[in-house]
Amino acid sequence: MPKPFEIVREFEVESTPEEVFAAITSGTAGWLWPSEYEPKEGGAAPFGATITAWDPPHRLTARAEMPDGVHGQTLNQLDHLIEAREGGGSWVRYVHSGIFVDDWENQYDGANHHTDFYLHTLGQYLKHFNGRPAAYASVIGPAASGTPDALERSWRALGLPAGAAEGAAVDVELPGAGLVQAVVDYRDEYFFGLRTGDAMYRFFGRNHWGATVGVAVHDFAAGADGDRIGADWTAWLGKVYA
């Protein structure tokens, strides 16, 4: 049965409201995926949504109604409230709400955990790569990457230390990039993230919700090619889960 949901997060960043607003409207390739917003109330937003609030740099709301239940939803809304913080930086309130059509518990659990990972990546972008253009690639693993241990297999395939926690410095061989120094900037049972001097690598354990492992790359190096990056990681996933 259709049932509404709401996911709320509040957090602070050192960036100005203008920088945060730019990140969530024009800099999305650097932390989420490339998206375009028509800069006005009533304008077009990603995935067929309409902008219902456009007040830079303080408010952005986009709402999509999907009567046919596309992607398992009949309603999806993203709301961002950004305020300057006394002493510098910004306070952000993010609300993702809507209606899931079915499999509510599984869909909500996945969306809830994805929210933490995406907003963490936003924070990393603002802190380390703010305003830099990014080449973006996103690839999905084969059916064999849908097993319960699939995400951990990606970790092991990269040769990462079993006990490395968030903040650990590691040397890692990455497809297309070679041996690089990186920081484990996120790790839990659902996701892990690696950050180098020029890129962020995001690993999604969507096997936990009935899908397959995914990898997204945000590469800020001059001349980075999203198509090439995608091909390199597609080949890597194919070998890991052959």
C-alpha cells in the first residue's frame, strides 16, 4: 500500500550559503550526479520535478508527482534550507519526503542510508573541492555483485586493509589512476568512500536492498574523462564479480 515517508537531516559546514547553494544546484557532478535546475520558481528540476521554492542562497525545493508510480513512488520532494551560521559557515536542513508505492520498509531503509552517504560526500566536496568542475562516472556491477558479501568483496579486491576505518590513509591501486594515496573518508556496512588529491570514489552496497554494487567517481583532475573512467570501472567490476 502507498505510504508517505520523510527523511530529515540538519548539519553544519564551513562553507558560505552561496557556496552551499551553488553546490546543490550547479555543482552536483562534484558530489551527487550531474543535474540541471531552471533557476526560477516553476522551473524544471531533475527527474521531471518542478521547482516550488527558489530563493538563492537560502531555499530550494523541488517536487515531482508521478501518478503511475515510476521508480516505486507517486510523490518525491527535496527541500533545502540554508542559513548563515554566526561566526561563519552555514547551517543546512535537508528534507526528503514523498510516497513510496510498495516495499516501504526496504525503500525507506535504502533512502535513509543513502542520504547519509550523499550528504557526507557533499561535505567532502565543499571542504576539499569546492567550486571545481568534475568529470563524473557511475557504473553498476553485474548480477553477481548482488550477494550479501558483495561490497566487502570490492573492498578486498582493492587490497584495502581489513581494519581500516574512516580517516585511515591507504595506498590503493585504482582503475585508470594507478597506485595512489587516498583517505578512507567513509565506511560502514552499506558504503565506503575513498578521497585522493584529485577525486572521490564512492562505493555503494546496494546489494543490501536487492540490487547490485555500484561505483561513482567524481574526478576533479584537469582533462579527466567521465566516459573513460566509466569504462575502466565497468571492466574492473566485471573482473571482481566474474
